[in-house]
Amino acid sequence: MKKSKLGVFIVGIYLLISIAAAIYAATCNGMFCGLVLVGPVMPWPFLLEGIVKNSYPLYFVLVALNSVILYFVGLGLSRIFSSQAN
């Protein structure tokens, strides 16, 4: 399988944002600090409404799942762009 540079780039940006959100939520001292963790794991908080709690292991599992999905989105986009260039 061909490695997608666009997919790796998209996943890299996503992981940087997810890690920054986790660090912010862990070091924040105010109300609703954990709310910042909802953004990077969208749409899973709505689909798994009763299951998702404030849990960092579950957060990183959902981030990994979103990373795989975003990689394949990048792979698809790179294939579309390369087929249009030819």
C-alpha cells in the first residue's frame, strides 16, 4: 500500500492539537477545563453518549481511531488529486 504524505501530514496536525488539548485540560485550574477534550474526539461523545466519561485512556483510544480515519481521508484526497493531475 502506498504511503500518503497528505494523510501523514493531516494526522500529524491532528495529533499536535489533541496532545495540546490534553495538556491544557490536565493543567487547567478552572471550571469546564475538560470540555476542551470534546473537540478532538468528535463525533464520538455524541455517538457514545452514556459510555464516554472523563477518562484519558478512552480519550487516547478515540484520538487513535480518529487518526486512522483521518489518514484514510488524506489517502483518498491524495488519490483524487493525483488522478486529476494526470
